Amino acid sequence: MIHAIKKILGEFSGMDYKLVTNDMHLKDDLYLDDSDLDDVLNEIEDLFGFEFNDRDAELVYVSDLIAFVKATI
């Protein structure tokens, strides 16, 4: 699951997913804006076949996104 999330983040940031680490800041390090983050969440929903209940969660770091997905599944 973590690998798949990092792969999606790599796609949207234009970065090799192997370089995406848990301590990276989604906006400052990966250069994702709110629209990009919404697209990332859509991709994750499609991949894992569920819907996020709270799309307004505070997602700052890659680790926050991973924890958010784990809590939702």
C-alpha cells in the first residue's frame, strides 16, 4: 500500500517514486497544490476501491497521507 501511494505521489510531482520519503512535505518538497492533492486522493480511492470520509484532513507530510489512508481503509 505504501509503495502504491508513493508511486501516485511520484506521478503527480514528477519525481521518481523511489525518492519519495515519509518525511517529505507534500507542498514544499513535492510541489503539490490543493488541486493536485485532490487528484492524488481520487487516484488512491480508485486504486483501493473506497471513498475518504474526511477530505479536509490536515495532510502536510507524506507520512500524514499514509496514516490517513491506513485509518480510512
